[in-house]
Amino acid sequence: MKDGRTVANNVFMLYIMNITQLVLPLITLPYLTRILSVDGYGVVSYVKSITAYITLVIEFGFLLSGTREVVKVKNDREKLNKVVSRVIQGKLLLSLIAFLILIIMIMTIPILKRHIIFALLSFGSPFLSIFLFDFLFRGLEKMHIVTIRYLIMKGISTILTFVFIKGESQLNLIPILDIIGSVVAVFWIHKELQNMGIKIYFVKFREVLTTLKTSFVYFISEISTTAFGALNTFLVGIYLSPSDVAFWGIVMTLVTAVQSMYSPISNGIYPHMVEKKSIRLFSKIILFFLPILFIGGIITFFGAKVIILIIAGDKYIPAIPYLRESVPLLIISFFSILFGWPLLGAIDKVKETTITTVSTAILQVLGLVILITTQNFTIPSLIFVRTITELFMATFRILYVYKFRNLFSR
């Protein structure tokens, strides 16, 4: 019963965070779409897709591998401090690599070259995320700290957005406000670490490389997943108009907001599944959420016009059919996410989980190449390819779960 309460509390706290992740952007989104031009919002959306890549490079799969290591050594303070120190040094090294990648992108991509300051400032928030220690608190199953941290960080930047952003001339203030929120959250987390007795110190470079090597397979899986999101936006910015970037950005913001509601389930049960490998709890969660999932799909399809008008305004009416076409994607992605790391990863099938992600990413990239070479690169075709590849990954993972079903505790 204690394990069940811990998991329930973790999921509950992560749901508070993810509801906040859903609500706060949807509060600022109508404001930004109205005070910025369609092209201006397209820039914001595009740079956010770039910072998604930057964040993944810096994280390098540590949210999974680091969490797993913390779970294993959480009762040994000395080993725990060493794990945390190795991960943080690894992230600092990766942040340098990520910054160099951003510089190359700014030099080669026109939309970034036109907004150099905005792009450079947007690096600040991903860099500061190094010092938020999410992997540590998830491994210790202290999800309330992760949630409070997010509320502090995003709450501040959201409030400041309404206070200071009044037009497109203040575009560069948007990432600055994010940095301010992140800095406050970092200071708060630092106090929590002091209270817990966590100490960070320099470890040998060889140990850092070993940590990076261990986490590499998780990184490959995570970076492959971006082929479903950020890569599409990246290509939209190259092959389609700035207004199309904005329409695509609005729809993907809404899709990501819905998918973010799946993450608390996935992240909340992951530490428990690593330790207990209980298929019973997993089955109950799936059955509980199925009706909610399909009702939500119906509401989104028939209420797409109302949703777009409320969230973005009448300038974004062309995005309505795109949102409707994304409904199957929303439903399928629930299964692909839940049958991935929380289930296959928990029984040490890291290789198999990564194979499903990488294979799907290859299929996605192949689909994108076909669309570009046949001159069919449009938003509806992008959504179709994205949905088919998500279905492939969900099916692939379910088959693996069935194959290794005997490894779960019943």
C-alpha cells in the first residue's frame, strides 16, 4: 500500500506540474499571438523548436539514466553525491557542445540569422536547466520539489510576460524573462540541496566520459523522438512560409500540451516500475485513462474551431483543420509513450526501447525525404507522416512488451 501511495503521490505532483505546463503557455499564447504578427510568432515558435534540440543535447538522456542511477544508490549518500557530480559535469561539457551547434545554426539558417540576439538569449534557459537537478529528485521520488520548482520558474516568466511584453519590438525580452524565472528556481533548488546534504564536487574526467557513455543509449532514444516534433518544425521553417511556421507552431503547441498530460503518468510510475516491475499497476493506469483519452479526442475534433479561436484568435483560422487531423496522433502517442520507458525500460530492455525509437525516427525521416523530393511538403502531409510513424512505434513497443511479458512481476 505504501508503494501505491508513493506512486500516486508522484503522479499527482507531476500532474500539478504538467497542468501548469499546459495552462501557463495557453495563458500567454493568446496574448502573444495577438500582440505579435503571424510572422513574429513564427519566429518564437521556430526558435523554441531549436532550443528543444539544445535541451536534448544538454540533458543527454540523464532524465532516464540519471534517475535510474539515483534509484540504485539513494540510500548511500557518498555514492549519491558522486552520481550527481558526474551527471552535472557531463551536462556542463555538453552545454559547450550545444552552444557551438547553435552558433553554426545561426550562421546557416536565415530565420535565425535575422534574429541572432533572440536565438542566443534563448540558450540561457536550457543552460540553467543543468542546475535544476530534476533527475535527482525524480530518482528520490520527491516529485513535489520538481513541481514547485517549475511553478516558481514558469510562474515568474509568465507574469513578467504580461507586464513587459507589449509588442514585436520587445521580442528579445521573451527569453530574458525565461532566464529570470530560471535563475530564481536555481537559487531555490540550491537551498533544497543544502537541506538534503547533497554536495557537488569535481570527479575525474574519465568517470564523466563513462557516465556519458552509459547515458548515450538513452540520448539516442530521446534525440530520435525529436524527429517527430522539433525536426518537423525545423524543416517547416526552411520549406514553408513564416505564416505556415506559425500555424504549425500553434497546432504543435496544442498537441504537445495534450501529450504533456501523459508525461506525469510515465514519469510518475517509472521509478516504481524500475524497482518493482509491477504489471498490475501499469494495467490499472491504462484502463483508467482509456475513456478519458477517447472523450478528449472527440472534444478536440468537434471543438477545434472554438479551441483555435480562443487560444490564438481569428488570424489562425487556417490552423483549424490541422488540429482536427492531429486527433489520431494524440490518441496513438499515449500508447507509444506508456509502453516505452515506463514499461520496457523498467525491465532493462533499454536496447529494445531505443531500437523502437530509432527505427521510427528513420521511418519518419524517410517520410520527410519523400515529401520534400516529391514536392508534397505541406502541413497536412506532415501530420499524416507523423501519425503513421507514431502508430509504428506504439505497435513495435507493444509487441516487445508481449515478448518479454514473463519479466514483469504480477
